[in-house]
Amino acid sequence: MKYDVIVVGGGMVGAATALALADAGMQVALVEQRQPMPYDNASEPDLRVSSINLASETWLRQLGAWQHLQQMRLCPYQRLHAFELASHVVAFNAKEINHSHLGHIVENRLLQLALWQQLDGKLSLYCPAYVTALQQSAEQASVTLNTGEILEAKLLVAADGAKSQLRQFAGIGTHGWQYRQACLIARVRTPYPQQDITWQQFTEQGPRAFLPLPDHQASLVWYDNAAKVKQLAALTPAQLQPLLLEAFPAQLGQVEVLETGWFPLAKMQVNQYYQNRVVVVGDAAHTINPLAGQGVNLGFADAKLLTDLLTTAFNQQQDLAAESLLANYQRKRRLANNIMMAAMDTFYVGFSQQMPLLRKLRHLGMAVASKSGKLKSFVAKYAVGLS
């Protein structure tokens, strides 16, 4: 079968990419190993959640997926607090940037499902399936699936995650490192109804974060050295509960631990964003320290730019894998992703140091930031994707 574009990977970023291209009139194939599970209103929230910023929300609305998500579960927040000491809280409020909210906490699987609901009938779906071989020529590229089917297209989009098989088949190398830290996630029941705030406390062992969920639930994120996180993850909910109450600030309240999980922290970026007729997006292109929850937003920004460029080329009957097009995509997204990666690494290193002078400088910086309206407004707009 021949297509204009084949997207490999039907997660959040891959599904959004395929949907945008199909909506632009292209013949699109989407290859994915597993379909998202149907939504059950009685089901418990998933452990894997993302903070979706305003820029991502706007695009998802344009694609028609956000409207499906609104019929399921999502949690808006209007305020964001960041602090090391309780006396120096940098507080962001949606009103300061003239918006009703700063973002939403969304379950990954529900966002993927919302995108898939919008895909219906718009493209060719190969699921369950995965790529076993890649061939490229000057005019086209083709993939062989585990089913034996061979698909051809002008361009292949690798959106199949951090361990992307298509990226490896294309010979696109990566660089990066494993952080010394890991991350514990705990879904908890709180004494409060759905809250409108997310907050993050910086400690020398790593941040502690609170992400609101619908009803009386929340997601807690505890960064620490990998060995300690593994130990925490092995505890029963009853054993973990007093440790959470001790490690998190008092504003958390008395919580009940419902479910836990953990993952190591790693940074990765591709050496190049394309090779011949294969281009990478999302986690296939980069993974960052999830300190500010920006990973999926960077992926959506990749997909938005790439699909805009491809739509223009398609309408002008140009080659979808033209060197100038893919080089333009690489230049813009590499710069934006590098800026965010550098910012996350600065926070990671800066708050993990225990030197007294650096500690005083951190406290001074947080105190200044908490009183600087213009600086806060700039940071808030950048974080939510408005600048």
C-alpha cells in the first residue's frame, strides 16, 4: 500500500501527528502495537499523567480531540507554586496572564484515547502491528510489518517512543545520560475536593511535587537518589504513607496512598532529527528531566511544527521529505528543545548542591522571583507555551 506519510507509533504525539496530517488531506497510515483501552467512568485514575499547557490544549482543540477528553476526566489548575522555603513562594496565577487556567493534569491513556476517537475513518490503521524492516531510496521509503505487509510512503514519522525501533532502523544516533535520581509516583486520596493548584518544593535530595486529580485524589511525585526510590517503591501503601507525610510539606494534609510506581530519570536527544525520509518526533527525538512536566508538551510542539510544514509542502505539491523542509524542522525544534533541556538541567544541578553560599543564592533568587511581577509573567507565559 502507498501513502503520503506513515506514522509509526500511536501514542499521544504519534496519534496527534497522524490526525493533523489526515485532516490536511493526506493519505496517512498509522502503525501501533496496542489500542488504548475504552473509557470507564468507574475506573480509577491512571498513574501516568501529564501537565498539558495552553499551547498544547489549543492545538488539541483544533484537532477535535480535546472535546472528547472533556467527556472523560481532566483536572484544570489555575495556580502554580514553586518554593524551597515556605517563606519564599513563587506563585503563578492564571489571572496574571489573563487566562482562566494555566493548564490541565490529564491521564496519558485518556488523552491517547481521545485522539484515537477522532481518528475514526480518517486514515489507515495497522494495529496490532510493528515495524520489522525499513528500506529507503531517493524517491520513497517503505516499512515491513510483522504481519508481512509492506507499506510505502514519501515520508516516515518515527513517534514510537524513547527506544524507537524505526529511529534505530534509520541509523539515527542519540546522545545523553542517566541521571543519578529516580522518580516515585504515588496516587493518593486527599482530604480536599478537586484542587485548583499544583505545587513543587525544591529540596537538595530532589523536588517534591503535587498534581491535582479529579474528586478527592492527587498525584505525588518524589525525586530522590535511585536506590532510595527503589526502596520506597517496594513498600506497601500503609508503610509508605508516614514517609510521604514526613517528606512533603504540611499543606499536603493527611493523605491515603492508593497506588505507586517509579521510573529512572534519563536525558536523551537525537544527533539529527531526520535521516533521508525518516523524521523523529516526541520521545523518539528527545527525553528530558520531567522536572516541570514539559515532556509531552515538547512532543506536541514537535508535531505541530512538523505537520504545519508538511501541510504547506503538500498543498504546494512539494516533496514531503525535501531536505530544506526537514532541515527547517530540525533547526527550530532542536533550539527550542535544547533551551528547555538546559533550563531543567540548571534547576536539577542548582538545587542538588549543598554548598552554603549556593543555598543562600538560591534563597535570594526565589525571594526576588516571588516579588517580580514582570519576571513571573514571562516565566508563566513560557511555561504554558504562550511565548
